[in-house]
Amino acid sequence: FEEDLGITLFHRHARGLILTEQGELLFKASTEIFSKMMAIEGQLSDARQSTEGQLSITLPEFLGTSWIGPKLGEFHNTNPDICLTLLLDDRIFNLSLREADAAIRLYKPEQSELIQRHLASISLGIYASKNYLEKNGTPKTLEGLKKHTLIGYPIQALVPYTKPNWLFERADIEIENNNNLIFLNSVSTIRQAIESGAGIGVIPKFMAENTKDIVHILEDVAPPPVDMYFVYPDDRRHSKRIAIFRDFLMDQVTKTAF
């Protein structure tokens, strides 16, 4: 392609390739073309006004395992013509490039081309297992947490929502070289670790309510709630499949104590 154009698209060096200025222009133009092609493809599919076909939804891992996953049987029985794919990942998928049809996100999207529907505000709490508290005592203050094992999110990891280690900041916990900390990049696994007696951590209240051996401690300390949105591209606003899944989510929200 470079020979046909008579220009250099890449700077080549020992460690790999870097786009030249001309390469950047070509990359930008081809990305825009691809994005428009994907949008047209989606519009043509939606124009059939059919409920039959593929539907892919991206959402944070813990919402899939603890909330949506157990309800998929109900959705499939009601909508057998929809071939549903759930992509459980904390990274942000590009909906404009059709990496997914729609998304559940734990922040308010800023892109004007995305339609957004606020689903719920997820309440968080500080939890420990009964077994852990029997062995180590129950902290009565934030200062008292410094004597306990705390579970949080790795500093460099992709996070499902803003400030998952809010408790560390609030309790003035030293993160560097602290042997009393355990880091896990999965809210579902943090819940399991708390249940096993590994330590104290912050998880959504709706996850803790389904675990009888977990105790809510320091109830007067309330982590900031996390807003949950259902989002999809404006050019997919006529999609019946997206509308069906949106209505399904809204129904499930009314049945869940977030």
C-alpha cells in the first residue's frame, strides 16, 4: 500500500512500528469510514423492525454474575428469537464501532451520540464475614480498620466504577508495602474473599444480601452510591431488540433492592 501511494505510513524501528503523520490521517479516515459502515449496517438491521437476531450487551463483570446472569433464563424464555451475548468486562467497548450493541455502564456517558437511561443507584457497604469478626473483633471506627485485613482493587487495574478503594482514602490507609491489604480486580471475587473470612471490603449491598454469613459493619459510614446506566447509539434507537432488553432491565430494577 505504501508503494502504491508513494508515501511512508510507518516509522520502522527495532521495537516496532509508529504511524507517520500520513499514516495517522489514513487511520483516522479509515476508522470514520468503518464506523459509518457499522452504523448503516445496524440501521438496516433495525429497519426490519424484527425481534429476531443477535444482540450483544457489554457490562461490568459483577453485574453479570450477581444480577443479570441468574435472570437470563427468564429473558430467554420470554424472547426466544433473540440470540443474546453478554460481554462481561470492565473495559469500555466502543458502541459506535459495533463492538457491542448496547452497554450497562457505571458512570454517566458524555458522548452526545449515545442514548442513556438511568437504571438505578447502587448502594455500597462495608462488610466482613461472621467468622472473620469472631477471630479479629469488629472495628467500631474507621481508625480501627488499620488493625484489620482490608480487601480492595489493584491500583493499576481497570476499575468497574469510580474510586473502588474509597474506603482506603477515607480511613487513611497506607497502600504501599502494606501486608494487611489484599488486592483483587473482581468485585465478585472480593465478595467471595470476604465470605471466606479473608478480610473486610466494600461491595454492593444487593450482593451482600444474598450471602447470610456476611455482616454489614460501620453502617454509619456510607460509601458514595454508583449510578448505573443503559446506553446505546442514537442510530440504533429504532432497534426492537435493544428496546426489549432495556424494558427487561427496567423490570429487573424494580425487583432488586439496590
